[in-house]
Amino acid sequence: MLACDLHVHTNYSKDGESSVEEILRQAEAEGLDAIAITDHDSVDGAIKALTVPTTVLVIPGIEVSTKQGHLLVLGVTEIIPAGLDVVATVSIARRMGAIAILPHPYHVWRHGVARRKKAGMNVVDAVEVFNSRYIVGSANKKAARIAKRLGKPCVGGSDAHNAKFVGFGRTYIEAEKNVPAILEAIQAGRVSCGGRKTPLRTYTRQSINNTWRKIKRITRHMQLR
């Protein structure tokens, strides 16, 4: 049984705070067998991670900003365009030989696809039902309830934006330690998940920083018009 974190960000994400090397060192310290590097609309961090000597298996991936919200795609080293319908994005991922996972589908203010398009739950290969960045946990519980009703495999991830939180969300996978075997096991549902919550003060600080970054981008855009 492999211990994996399927949702990790590096500083190749605009809101990521830690380098690829820091992420991998922490993953080793946490005793993880594998992590998925899933930066926002970028595969650069995943590609770099594949070149760093480590005992942790790197699953290259991306968190795509679809028209309805975020989508994790695992098993890719190529960019998938942002802004497309989530169903179309899943189709692209499948053509690339990757799998699609719906992260934090019901989290308020977290770009949850299922809050905007119910069909998003039907088309993915698995659903993230444990995301460590939550306040009360109701969104995780709702995701788990509906994923089970739909017969979707349930996975977990830290959604870490800082190395110290890598491994806070975990998926336990019955598979050999290689990327194709792990992706196949996720699709087949040979998984379980769990973890612990990212501290509220950290989640709040990161959320405030993200809001300020968005305000600055909008302000700069308006000044250039």
C-alpha cells in the first residue's frame, strides 16, 4: 500500500511558497511513497521535480482552471489550456493518457466545479473527498457522500502551497510504485484516504494573500486600459 499526496503546489504556482526541492525533501521526511505535483495551469514544477534525485516517486500533473472551476490532471507533462468547459478538459486529459480528478468540488470560494456544473462529478475518474485546506469539513463530507453515490473512487490530498503541509492529505493506493500502476489503481478504486487539517491561521493567511494578488492584477489591468 503506497502513501501518496495527490495534490501539491510548488512556487511554479502563483500562490505557491516553496521550491520543488523543498517540497520533495518534506515528502521524504513525511515518509510518502509518491506525490503529484499539480501547479496551477503549469507543468514546469512537475517537469523540474522529475529531474531531482529523490526517493519519492513524482507523478507529473497540473491543476487546470476550467470554465467551471479547478480540475486535477495526473500523468501529464504538457499544458492543458485553461478556460475550457470541464467536460472538454477531461476529454483532452483522456486523449493524453492521463486521469482527471475533481478537487475540492464543493468548497466555497475554492473554484469547486460541482457547485457550478453537476455533470463535472460524472465525467472524472475520481473525486478528492479529503482536502486538508478546510475550516469545518462540510465540503469534504458532501464530496465523499456524492462520490460514493456515483461510484467514484475517493482520494485525498494536502493541496499544500507550502512544503510544511505536504502529506497533510493522503491517498493510500494498492499499486506498484510507478506512475502507470498508480493511475490505473486510482481508476479502479483501489484507494482509501485521510489526513489532518491545515492550520486555520495558515489557510486564512494564504487566502488573504491570494485576494490581494487578485486585486493587484485587476488594478494593473485597469491602469493599462
